[in-house]
Amino acid sequence: QVQLVESGGGLVQAGGSLRLSCAASGSIFSINAMGWYRQAPGKQRELVADITSVGITKYADTVKGRFTISRDNAKNTVYLQMNSLKPEDTAVYYCRFTSRLYVYWGQGTQVTVSS
């Protein structure tokens, strides 16, 4: 059974930084993309950033220049470095891994940015 375990969320003041981590436990083979999504209250879940198996990245326009996604394939782990955080970044953040056959989601971690 594969599980994705997220960590690193919390409460931070505007302008601050947080680093999210998401590690896969269990047997997971040939992970393709790893990504981060977020969902704010009353809004749909949206893509924040993702990274392919060869390191190609994509970011939402709202986080470009502030967030950086990276991955450690040996550890089956993806990271999201979030700098210059804004109150509108407040949301539950979910990691997502895709393999050839399956899509896996983490349980979510709360990020709250106070003004």
C-alpha cells in the first residue's frame, strides 16, 4: 500500500517562508510527475507546481518567482520551497504522484499565512 506523507505546513506571517515535503512510503515504481496542489476554502483544488521525472517544472502564475519545486528520486520525495508568502497562499496543500498506472494523493497539510 502506497502512502504519501506530507510535512512542513504551519502558520507563518506574510513575507515568511515554509518548506513542504512529501515522501512516498511503500513500493512505488516509475514515478513520473510529482506535484503540489492547493485548495482554499470555497475554491477548487488548483495546481501549484509540478516536476517531471527529468526535472522539467511548471508553476502556477500566482507563485512563479516565489515557490520552487524539487524532487529527490532516490528518496521518492518532492519538496516545495515557498518564499515571500502572501495571505492568499493560505490553503490546504496536497502532493500528488503519478506513475504509469496510478495517481496517488497525500492527505494534505495546512498552510496559513497571516497578514
